[in-house]
Amino acid sequence: INSHQAKLAMAAFATSDLRTRRSIPGADGNAWSQATTVSQPNSNSGGWHNAGTNFGSADGATANRSIGADAWNKGNNGNHNLDEEKRFPPELYGTFVLLFVTALCLHADQNLAAPNLSAIAEDFQMTPLQKDTRLGGMVQFGFFLIGGAVSLLVGPATDQVDRVSLLSAVVCSACVPSLMMSLWVPSTKAGFFYFFLARICTGIAIGGSFPVLFSLVADIFPASQRGFVSACISAATNVGAAVGGMMSGIVGPRWGWRVPFGIVAIPALVCAVLVRLLLTDPRTERNKKRAMDNGIQNPAFSAWMGTEEVSSAGGYVRMEELDFMKFKRILHVRTNMLIFAQALPGCIPISCICTFLADYLAVEQGMTVQASTAVTAVFGVSCLCFAVTGGIFGAQLYTSRKGQLALLMGCASCFAALPFMLLVNSSRSAVTSSSGRPTAWAFFLALIGGCAAVTGPNVRAILMNINDSEVRGTVFSAFTLFDDLGKGLGPSIISAFTSLLGRRVSYTLAFSLWWLSGAILICLRDSLQRDGARGGGSLLPFKSK
């Protein structure tokens, strides 16, 4: 009877093995083969490793002890691997620093014009109204909207071509026109159109960099570090804009408004070269390895013979490979839709700060150009601190309490409106000293206003986590488009309201849009838990390869 029961039990275990697709290492090289020999229970003929359960032993207690010890060792190894997974890989330090510096140098160009807006208008022979409508509205419109439109092409291309080469090309498209503009733009009315074209090129680079950067980061760094890296890259964009604006405010009045553009373009060009020489795209490496494993030595010959389709991973892509229907499918994820919706009202206040605040403090509040630039620089440093801290804390909330992460982002956005409303509506004596320097009150308001930066790294980390690798480039290009709509339309809308209501009321209304953005972020509480649990990839019907 005991022998018959042992045979039945062994057959049951082997059948269960097949159902759960466990690997059976001792079955004639076939992991799916069912063991048939049961006469020697301590051998490997039953499909289990000898050091495992020792099924068939006459002593049941021995088997239980063996099972328990094996489970204990596996549990300890699992905990050890989990701790290792949470650590930042040392071999990725150089990659992280290079991507961080590249993002910083690229975005340092973004706010170079704002501190010297009056000087640029005078150089191009503009009236005060033209300064607001052309330099403030028209240039920003082209900078962000054309850049956002280009990102719609860069996003699907990011999912197909080598991302390192694409990132290098994107950075070059910004720094080369800026360097040329700093050297050869004439000081006439016609010079404005050269300036306009150069700013459009920079907008294209910044708009196209987001899908490439965050898609590349999501593949290079482990999932446990994506929140931190996303926070740092987002902080780099804020710090770059702040440092560039501060440098422009210091250098521009002394040596001319063109010099800052040349100062920023040279290190950005160096970063583009280093990215191309030092980094590799993990997806490109995987495709090359897969091709070698399949024995494809000459892809062009294989494609001509009809045995293998030429892959676009080699650095080029056909238009039919760009699946633009992904833009429709990513909206099926409610979390994606809400994040895109909050971007438009959330970026209009940022555009007001970056475009008009320094000039407003200098003209309306009586500060010097250097002093008004210092206020925006304090805001930039505050954004860095809030972005990094908020990103780290947000990553912890995402793993444990996703609903509270949505609440954190919404409250931070809503609160950020108050300091800037107070800053633009305070009397001159409250924010400017008799010597033309900012008061401690002005610095304090700019400092706490940086809490708006908590949202940026967290929404990007959410998009990386809930969307499949196949569509991350497309997701970030769509997010960049909505982002740039707010930044591009914002100055034009604010300029229109300024002609009707004046600067103070228009800026106050612009900052109030943070309340709308915060309300939409709070609505993420339910959908984020659902989409985060299932993963975006399981929700989307992708095109078969």
C-alpha cells in the first residue's frame, strides 16, 4: 500500500510540475518531461533537485525539516536580493552624472532671455507693448508649442531608434543655433527673426529631450531607483533654468545679453559629444545580442532573402514603423489622461514665473536686474530641494500608499499659488529695500513657492511605472506636448489679459490655475491605485510585432 501511495504521489507532483511550468532539470534535457522512475526516492528521477524536499523518504519529519530549511534559505536570499535591488548600482554613477549634467546644460538655455527682456527689446527696437507680445508671447509660443509638436515625432521614434544617438542630436539642435545667435545676430528689427528661429530650435530640443531622457532612464536604471533618478533629472531641469537665468542676470547687464547664450551653448555641446561617445542604449544592445543569437550576420542580406526584417535599432526608422495610434491607446489609461489634463493649467503659472516675474520685479517693484534675478534663483534652488525630497518621499508612498501620493501632489500644487500671489500683490516697500535689493519677505515667498516642484518628478515616475516599455517614449512625448501647451500658450494668454487688466491682476489669475491643477491631481487617488496595481502594459492593446 505504501509503495502504491508513493507512486500516486510522485505522479501528482510531476503533473503539478507541468501545470505550474516548473523546470525539471533531470529529465533528459527537456524541462517539460515527466519523470517515470519512482523506485529510488532519493535520486533525481522524480524531477526535483536532490537537495530539495527528498520526497519519498520514510521519515516524514526529515522531509518537513528539509523543506523548511530550504524555504528559510530561499527567504533569506530573497531578502538579501531585495536589499541589493534597492541600492543604487555603483556602475551607473557615471551614467547618472552625465545625464544629470546634460539635462542641466540643455535647460540652462531656457530662461536666458527673461532677465534681459528690456535690453533685448531695446536692441531690437521694440516698444514696451511689443516687448510683452513678441518677446513674452510670440517667442514663448514658438519655443514651447513648436517644440511640443516636434516631440510628437520624437516620441514614437524613441520607441524605435537608438536613444543615445537621438539624445545627442537633440542637444546639438539647441546649442549650435544658440552659439551662432550669440555671435552673428544683428541689432536691428530684422535681428528679432534670427533670435526667434534660434529660440524655436532650443524649444525643439527641450521638447524632444523629455521622451528620450525618461525612456532611456527607465531602461538603464532599476525600477527601485526610477523615482530617485526621475526626481534628480526633473530637478536638473529646474536648476538649469534657475542657474542659467541667474547667470544671465549677472553677465547680461555687464557684457551684453548675447554673451550668456554662448556661455551655455559650449558645455551643452560638450555634453552632446560625451553622451554619444560614452553611453549605450540597452535596447540596442539587446537587439544586437538577439540578432547574434539568431545567427544573423548580415541583416541587409537576410532582409533581401526575405528571412529577416531589417530592424530599426540600427539608428534609422521607416515612417510605417512609427505607430501613431499609440497616442490614442495611452489615453485608455485613466491615470495617463488625468496627468495630461493637469499639465496645461499647472504649467501656465510656471511660464509666468520664467517669462515675466524677473522683469516685473525690476520694472514694477523697483528692484535691480541682479536683485530680481536673485529672487528667481532662490525659487530655482527651492525647486531643486523640493523636487529631490518630494521625489524620494513620493517613491516610498507609491510603493505603500498610492492614494496619499496623489494627495501630496495636489496639496503641494494648491499651496504653491499663495506665495506668488502675495509676491506680486505686496507693496514695493514689502519686497524691495531702499537700495533696490529684495527683502527677506521676498526671498521667503520665493523659497516656499518651490513646493510646486514636488509634482514634476512624481508624475514622471508614475508614467514610467504604469506604462509598458513599448510606449514610454510615446507617453512622454504626449506629456511634453501638454506641458508645452501650458508653457507656450501661457505667456500669450497672460499678455492678452495684461492689456485688459494690467500685470498684477493677470499674474494673480495665472497663479490661481495651480488650484485647478491640484484638484485634478487629487482625482488620481482612485485610478492610481488601480493602474499601479495592474501596470499600464496590461491595459493597452499593442500592435503585434
